[in-house]
Amino acid sequence: MTPTREVIRCEGLGKTYQEGKLRAEVFDHLDLTVHAGETVAIVGASGAGKSTLLHLLGGLDTPTAGEVHVEGQALSKLSENDRGRLRNRALGFVYQFHHLLPEFTALENVMMPLLIRGEAPNAAAPKARALLERVGLEHRLQHKPGELSGGERQRAAVARALVTHPACVLGDEPTGNLDERTAAKVFELMIELNREQQTALVLVTHDHRLARKLDRRLELTRGKLQPLRDGD
């Protein structure tokens, strides 16, 4: 069987925060490879560094050791502008809080990543509309975030993350702010879209029940990333 292409690879990844004489090592020498279409859950206790790891994988923070490659490109070798372009092209992000822009409609919010990469509004709008219809928000296109329910806002955030057809979506507790029923629906939607688009999915979650539905489960504990067994 031919292995699928790597979309994210990190080697010897470390992150240490230093303030004066205070030094806090979050983790050191982490290795991780994510392939196209793969789903990966990262679990761990609060404060273990899960969000920090996700930020490093997405090029939103800089490691103190090691390297992150996104679609074969070493992030440390790119300028800030080139990193931004690579993020826009290859990565999507979904957070616990939707981070939709309050002054824009759902349609405009989902169009935003396409507009940032230089697409004309008349080209971006049909793509955003199609994805919002796909996540069940065809009746909410012109509603602003304040007029949407929590589940609708998060579905719009998922659509925004996927509108560029990224190689990988990074999710930081994307269902953590929702009730159990709505969380399950949003989670299943992300998995469904992952299968349709063959977009890799890396999710940080505290919910082991949801994590078990992904291809691979890893635990970040004591600065180490290790596989979880089926019974864990």
C-alpha cells in the first residue's frame, strides 16, 4: 500500500518559556507526522501544552527547538509573509470560541480566507455559500454571529476553516464550548467533511469519547507525546 503524503511533520520539537530567571519547559523533543486525510486526537491534562503544540504546528508560535514542516516546507526558513501565505493555503483553524468577526455576516466570514488570498468577491461568494449550505446554514447566510446560536456559530467556523480546501485542519477544543448534543453534531460534521475533502484533522480535546472516533489518539503528558491504547 502506497503511503499518503505528509502534510505536517515535526522533529525534535521543543518549547520553553523564559521570564527573567524563571524557566518553564512545556515539552522537548516531540516528533509527529500527520498524513493527508488522517485524523489525529491529542489529549492530555489541562496545562500539558496541547494548545501550545497546536500553535507550533500551525506556525502561530515559534519553537525553541526542532522544526515544523508543513507540506514539505520548514516554517523556520520562511519569512513571516510566506508563513502567512502557507497557513492560508494549507491550514484551517477551528477554536473553542468561534472567533467569527462580529461585524460581518456568516457568508462574509466564510469568504474571508479566500479574500485574504486575493480571490475576487464574486468568485469567493459561491464557494462560501456552497460550504455554508453543506453545514446546514443556507438560511443563515446574511446573519451576523450575534444572531446565530452557539452551534450555528461553530458550524460557520468549521466552514471557514474548510473553504480553502486546506491540507490540514487544526482544532483546539472545537466542541468544548457546546452542549453535549450540539458538540456531537459539530464533531460528526467535521469528520464527514474530513472524509469528503481528504483534509487531515488534528484535534486537541479533553473528551476521550470523541477522541476514540479518530484514526489515532496521542496523549501529551510530562512533556512527552505517546500513543493511547484502545482501552485508555
